[in-house]
Amino acid sequence: MENRINQVMELENGKKYIVLKQAVYKNNNYFVSARLTDDEKDILEEYVIFEEVEYNGKKSVQKVTDSNLFKLIVKYVGLAD
């Protein structure tokens, strides 16, 4: 597993996110991320947890939409009690 903390991810839609925390849970890789402005100078108050997935041998990310998994990852990385 590659450490991606403090790295910028750019999604296909052009939005950029910085990885604040990273976790491995049940052999899946998760990234707690904050959206950046297009010029990458400021962090917006838009936080997302992404799960790393693989399609046709290429790694990508998808947004975690399961609220229970979201809460578990937030707690796992130490952002909640």
C-alpha cells in the first residue's frame, strides 16, 4: 500500500482533493480527503472519504456513501470518539 497522505488527487471531473488521513479496513484502502480550490492554494470545507477500487487493472477511487462505513472510518482514523 502506497502512502498517499498529503498527496493531491484529481478526479475525472477535475475536482482536486488532498488526502488528510489514510486507512486500511478489511483489506480496502480509504482516504479521508478535503477538496482544494482549482489552484490548490486553499482547502474548502468539503470533506469526502474515498475508497480505492480497481477497474480493468487501473486504480481509481469512489466516494463512500454508506453512512455506517463513513462513521467507522472517521472513528478508525481518530477523527471522532
